[in-house]
Amino acid sequence: MNKPQALQKGDKVAVVAPAGPPDREHLMQGKRVLEKMGLEVVIGRHVFDVEEDPATVDQKRVADLHEAFRNPAIRAVFCANGGFGSAKIAPLIDYKMIASHPKIFWGYSDLTYLINAIQKCSNLVTYHGPMVASDLNDEQRTNDTAASFSSLFTGESMTYDSHQSPLNTLVHGTGEGHLVGGNLTLLTNGLGTPYQVDSKGAILLIEEVAEPAFLVDLKLTHLKQAGLFDEVQGVVLGNFQVDPEEDVEVRKVLRNFFAHAPFPVVENFNFGHCQPNYGVPLGVKAKLTTSPPQLVVDSGVR
């Protein structure tokens, strides 16, 4: 798996919006956060475009993505926010070009589809991490969320334990493998496509937002019947972002579903639709232990 180069202060980075246009003010607030990190931020030409013709929308989103990767001055590509439509542009992406211009690609939510597609088809480490408009704006941002970008500069391995999140063990054990995953709905949507997540020998991350317990159960069952849990080495569950009453039901589903899993399972890891939202590299080696619960992740940059 090819790792992109680490960032340095003064580097130029791009912001793109493959899943839809962001709130302009929120994006500007997030842009200032990146600038305070010492980065020069370039906004994609079509980030704020709204078109009625779906084909035109897809072409513009891909154009921004391709332009960011082709430009040798750009060192990282950050997504503005989630939304919908990433799956539609996955077949339009030039993965060979991306492989020949490896750089940091960072996003989550609907971008789960693309971070896994690029990782798989370009053999490039990608990042599941907080996005510029939706997570770095002044209303949502926490210090820990912003600090999770620091690993892009240092190249250090990362350790996540109960200092960051009150982790809870569902199944004890130890597992090692490459890190994959993201949003449950998007992982399910990728089944049977060329972009299906490679869970063989992997530590699998799963998060979701505002889905009722019965749909969480349905989608996990779909993944299971498709064989995604057959050879995983561990599962890390994120925050599912539902109201307190529904959260009780979701937790029941998770406990029951993984009760007899032959691999370690830990829940309450803060990644995805939550604050703080910790960024993690996908495709790198990771180790999950449960006594105490801890996830150690290799650096995603070189």
C-alpha cells in the first residue's frame, strides 16, 4: 500500500466537494483552521456549483478531484462535507492517474465510498477524517478534532484508547490487520461492486448517523451474509448518533449481533459523525486489543 508524503508548513492543499456543495461560511471557517496549521488552501473550481443536470454535476465533481491530484503543487486533497452521490462518480475516476500522483485524500460519511475506492483501485492509503466545512466550522469544531490533522505532519503512529473515547469491549481478544471501513450505509452500498471494501484480514471500522436500530441490524446482517465478517481480525464501532431512546436499541443490536464473534469488538470510538472526530488512515497496519481496549494505527504518511 502506497503512503502519501507527509505535510509541511507552507504546503498547498485542495478542498473539493465530491458529495455536494458545502455551506460557504462554514467552508471559509474551516479554511481558516487549515491556514492556521500553516497550509495554503485552494478551493476547487466547482465546490459551490449547483446544477440541475446530474451528469453535469458528476463531471464537475470529478474534474475538481482530478485537477487536485494532477496538480504537482497540491500535497493533500480534503473533502468539504458529506452529502450524496459519491458512488455515482466512482466509475468516472482515473485511478491509474491517482496512483501515479499519490497524495493525502481525506473525508468520511458519503465519502466512505471514495476513500475505499481510491484505496482499493489506486493502492493508496486514504484517510477517514473530519471535513473542512462540516467539522472544522466554528459551531462544530473541537480542539481534538482539529488536532487529529497533526499526524499528517509528524508521520507518527497513533494510539486510540479511553483517553480519547470511553471505549467499551463487546468481545475480548487481539487482532491485527490493515484498517478499513467507514459509514455502515456506504459500506453496504458498495457490496458486489468493484469498490467493495476489502475486509479479509482487516480491522473493520463501522460508524453511522441517525439510522434506527432495525436498519442498523439489517445492514449488519447484509454485510455478514455477503461474507465481510468471515475473515476480519477485529471490529471497531463508532458513535451511531441517534437520540438517547434509540441509542439503547442500537446498542442492543450491536451487542446481540457481535455476541459470538470470533474476533475482538470494541465500541464508542469517536470517529465519523461526532465531535471530537478523530482522523484515521485506511490501508495501514493496525492492532486492536481489549485489555484495556486500545487501537494502535501505523502512520498513514511517509
